[in-house]
Amino acid sequence: MKQFFISILSLSLLASCGGSKEYTTITPTVPVIPNTPAASTYWQQHVDYTMDIDMNVNNYQYQGKQTLVYTNNSPDVLNKVFYHLYFNAFQPGSEMDVRSRTIADPDARVGDRISKLSPDEIGYIKINSLKQNGTSLTYDTVGTVLEVELAKPIQPGERVTFDMLFDAQVPVQIRRSGRNNKEGVALSMTQWYPKLAEYDFEGWHTDPYIGREFHGVWGNFDVTLHIDKTYVVGGTGYLQNPNEVGHGYETSTVNRPDGEKLTWHFVAPNVHDFTWAADPEYIHDTLKSSNGPTLHFLYKKTLDKEKLNYWKKFQPKAAELIQYYSEHVGTYPYKQYSVIQGGDGGMEYAMCTLITGDRSFGSLVGVTAHEMAHTWFQFLLATNETKHEWMDEGFTSYISDFAMNEIMNEGKENPTAAAYKNYIYLAKSGKEQPLSTQADRYQFNQAYSISAYSKGEVFLSQLGYVIGEENLKKTIKKYFNDFSFKHPRPIDIIRSAEKVSGLELDWYLIDFTQTTNTIDYGVKVINGENITLERIGLMPMPLDLTVTYTDGTTEDFYIPLQMMRGEKPTTATIAPDWAWAYPVYTLKANKAVKSVQIDPKELMADINKENNKM
């Protein structure tokens, strides 16, 4: 979430259930990665969840049965497995609590609130039993992680079944998850179930839940929820029994069973998380987008009349957004998407988003634009957010800024300009850490926010400056086609760009993401036809240059960076290469020079623009 002056909150994508039984057979195609260095060796784990959940809306406790079929696609023998128990973070003394009370600039939504929770307000997930292929296992709950000793090692290629019984309590809503948020939404059920940790070529990913983002195993979910019959439910996946639950999910006559609870049955194919929300006062609207999914909107009828009108008015804009992303990144592969009121601002989840709903019209569109874009940059291109949060938040910010500029007719010449401004502020602040910093390990929340959102956005925007805008558009689509339904890493976006452009770009990835080296080029001297430029910052770049001659004419020059081994497409006059180690470069122009402007479009993140012109 943006915690700095760019106030775009990181929103949850929560897919509302609405659909018919035909959706049970819809499985998005998992593309094969063509022409990648690891194409013959790439593997990823797979998991299928079947869960039966009995929810008590009076005490906010629930009992769960989980059957998990895990396929070890790795070449390794696994002697342990691990589960995330995210709700355990919402207890006094947890790592999330202590970190919030000791960091210099705590998230105002958290503050010291966790430390003040009473036993009936905390969150927890308690494991009552766990079996591997019928054999009881030994396990230990360590904060938000369950450490499990296996009865028998899992061999490469083997499938095993884990059966679990657990009890849980929904915490008072503080961060993303919880009950009775500030707008009165009863249940925002995110990170609510024991979730198997990811294992890949780097090993297990068992990061504790302290404050940041997530990582998960691709698979299929079959979830049955028993809840008070007055509640309307929206969640990841396709509702299998709309005739039994009604609540706007089916126009035909509802045949509700007797009793205090209704049963909701969802199936979600090929996702890496499952989320739901529920409230007795939800309005449920649907909208079929043109050549796209059915959109679902769940929001509280207790909103004032103006806000209710905004929720109606913004629905066609949501349809435009999903079409924009499908066109500019890749086709949305599921049959539905939902925007649901809940949570503490906004957060993305599989096939949906959870957002607070008491907003202006523009804010509703803006927050949905950002969170919906996360469907592509995290839920389909499933980066490990704890390690590469800038790929998730930054790429989302980039594409959503362009979407907003078009769909809301903002008329911005450069929709990413604010991101450059924020990044440059951070680079000069003395608080910057490399983008390769683990998400929870930033010294300041502000530094994390600007790094993940703004510097991550600048990475993609500036990549367009380096390789050319058309090549960037092709790169984004290639990246999606090659790595959707997988777990891409930073090298994958760069290799996509290299294959599209034919240029060498490892320097760009290293300097901009693994160091805090800065870009600073300046005009040093103009002497007749000769222009002397200097490199002051450590980070190399190619240069766009506009020269104004004494006769009033202008000429654009392009100075290639030698280590790129080529040039971007350009109509400018191509000058000789500039090798990075040389701090000074002299360009001989064609006439007497009056003035020079480095990077006239300001698409290079030069931290000192004062010396860019003479």
C-alpha cells in the first residue's frame, strides 16, 4: 500500500462468487515457457485444497477440515513441510505487533492496536490434527508458521495427501483481514486458512507474516462454507450452488434449506490463494463486460445515497479497466472478477479485490484500477512479493497509471511523472535501500513504499526509455505470455526485454535493483560545435539529447551506451558509443551550438535535472 504522499493504497483482489456449474470445468491454460534458459529444467509445485468450513458469526470462530493433495514436482526429497498461519500475527507480542511498535514510522492502521487486543479479539489458527497419507504427524506452531515433521519423506514426483482439522478465530480488523472493519463489513477473510508454503529451486519460503506481501503454490481450490443464512458471500472462485443461496446470485426461485445456516460451495481452478468476504447487508450487482468476464460488485447498502450512486456509476469503468489490461498485458483467463467492500484500504487476491467502499467516485475507480491490475502483476505473474515486491507493486502502478490516464481522460503527457518525483526524493533522502531488500527488512515504511511502488514503476517506465516504447509494449506482452501461471523473477522481465530488443540489459537490472547507484548526467561545456558531457552518478545510461543551434534550428542526438551492444529504435542522429568508465564525453555537432538539453522528455531518472541543460 502506498504509505507516502502518492496515496494509492494496495488493494485486495477478491473474486466474488457468481456463476453457474459450468465453471467447474474451466481451467486456465498453463503456458509452457518457450526459449528461456531454464525451459528444460523449470518446475513448480502443485497443490489441491478441499476445505469444509463451519463459521459462527456470533463469536467469529470457525472450524475447518482441510484435505490437501501435494505434488512434489521438484527433483528434491522433502523431509519437512511448512504452513503459513497468518491469523496468528494478530496477537499481542507477535512479530507484526512488535515490529509495528518499534519501527520509526509505523503504519497508522496498525500502530499499537494489536498489543491491545483481548483474547476474544485476537486472531488464531490452531491445528488439532494433521496426517500424511493417514499417518499422524508431529508439528510445532512457531508464530505464523507451522513446522511439520513428515512421517515419510516426499520423493520427487510423488503425490501425498495431508488431512487437517483446525480451529480458528477471526481477529478484529486491523490489517487486510478481520472482522467488523471501520465501515462495518462483518468478515474480510483473507489469509484465513492454513496455507502450504512454497518450495522452489531456492528452497522453502517460510517468511513470517510481519507486514508485507505473500507467496503461494499454484493449484485448485474446492471450498464449502457454512454460514448464517442472512449473510451474502463473495469470494475467489465460481459458486456451484446459486439456486440454494440466492442473494443476487441467481434470478430463478431459490430453494433454501431449513436451518440457521446456508452452505456456499466454491470451486477455483488454477490459483494460488483463496479469499472470501461476507456481510448481511451486501448489495450484489453483476455486469457482463464486453468480450470479458462477468464482474461482481458487493458493497454495503448502508452507505449514504451519494456513495451508493458512485458504486453504480463506477461499474462500467471497472469493465473498461479489465479490457484495458487484457489488451495491454494479456487476456484475463477466468470467467469472473469481483470488487468487494471490506478490508482496510485495498488489497489484491485471486480473481477479486477487497477495498474500502466509503469513497468518492474517482477514488473508487483509482483504487480498483490499481488492485485489478494486480491480477496480472502478482496473481497471474506470481512473483514472490516478499523478495521482489517492486515487480508486483511497481509494475501494477505503471500499468494502472496508464489505464487511469486513458479511461478517466486525465490528459497526462507522462502518467508516470509522480513516480519519478517520488523516487528522486528517496534517492536524495539518505534512506534508500536496494530494491533487492527483503520486503520486511526496510528500515522505514516510507522507504519501502516509495521503493516498491515508485521506484518499481520507474524501473518499467525507464526500461521503455532504454529500449524504446514499442519494444517495452512488446516486452510486457512477451513476459505475460511466457511467465503467466508461474513464478517469474527479476531476470525474467529483463530476459524478455533482451529477446524483444536484441540489447544487453543486465547492467540495468543490477544497477537499478541491486544497488542504490544513481543516475546523474550533466552538460559541462559548450564550445562552438563541441559539447562536453559528464557522468556524475555511478549508474550508466544511454542518452537522448536535443541540441539547439545558434541559427535557431534543433537536432536530436542519441548517444548509445557501449555495454548495451546496440541502439534502441530512434529517428535521432546516432552518435558514437559512450563507454561507462569514461566520465567525460565530447559530441561534435553539425553547427555552432546555442544550447543543449539532456533527456528532454524526462524519462530518465536523473536525480539532478539542474545540470541537464546549458
